[in-house]
Amino acid sequence: MATRRASATRSRAITIFLVIWLLIGLAAAAQRHYFESSRTSCAKVGTVLVTIVAGPLNYIGANPKIDCSAPQPSR
């Protein structure tokens, strides 16, 4: 019985940590004005998602950027 309670407490703590982490990531993306432009591209969506997932790492200097360049068709 004590193991089930400890497991539930651990799961709850991990869930709370992840929610807070992602909220900080959303704040980082908003501070960089990633949600203000109406132009959307593969690179922009990737950069926003990586910024949200990287979350608090943005505040210690990480600056994730995604470059989506597809190969050009042959002529």
C-alpha cells in the first residue's frame, strides 16, 4: 500500500514539474514574439516547438533555432 502511494506521489510531482516546465517554455516563446507573426513556415513552427520544449534552458542562454531546408528538385 505504501508503494502505491509513493508511486502516485512521484507521478503527480513529475506531472506538475512538466506542466511548469512547458509553461515557462510558452513564456519564453511569447517573450521572443514568436506568436505575433501570421507567416508560418516549417522553420518557424519548429523553432517555436523547440523553444517551448527547451523551456527554462532559454533563460540560461540556450537559443534553439530550426532550419528546414528541403533539397531542390533537379533540373
